[in-house]
Amino acid sequence: WPNQDPVGKRMRREGKQNEVYEVVGLARNSKYFFIAESPIAAVYFATAQHDDSNLYLFLHTDRDPAAMADALATYAASPALRAAHGAAGRARIEAQFSLEAMVARYAGVYERALAG
């Protein structure tokens, strides 16, 4: 889609012509396979649109790697902690980005503009 906003457009994936994917966002070029490689363009599929059990996550920290490993082990061992943090994150996103929150912010902008 040269010179067009791709968000909302639909595409098919090579080798999976029966599946249609919607573009939901854009990201900068990234290191996709190895930390040492130059950043490349890649397609990222939302997990809701992508059934693949071979998903990987690479982490890097400028702080203590052992502390990060301990924090991840705590998460891995605690479904309740993951659920609580997930629920808190979802509540925050819904509060900030829901239609109601957006309308309230727009109303505030208009009220301040009208108040002079």
C-alpha cells in the first residue's frame, strides 16, 4: 500500500492463502532473529490472528540479569500474580483508552477552549 496508511487493510500470508489478516499497527524495523543482526522489516501477527506455538520472547536488561530472571520465575510460578497484574493492566488501558475516556478528554478540550 504505497503512500497509504496500512492500518485496517487486509492481507494474506504466503502459504496461508485461506487466512486473511488485518493490519492493526506498525512498528519500526527490528532485530528479528539474532541480537547482533541489523534491524529488518518484519510482519508481526497479533496472537488473536496467529495460531503458532513457536512464539519466542527475547529480553535484554541493562540491570542485573539475575534479578530479572528471579522476577520472571516469580511470574511463572504464580498464576494468581499474572492474573492480578493482567487485570490491573487491562483496567488501566480501558480507563485511559475506552470510548468513554476519549469522549471525556475531548469534552474537556472543548470546555477549556470555550472558557477562553
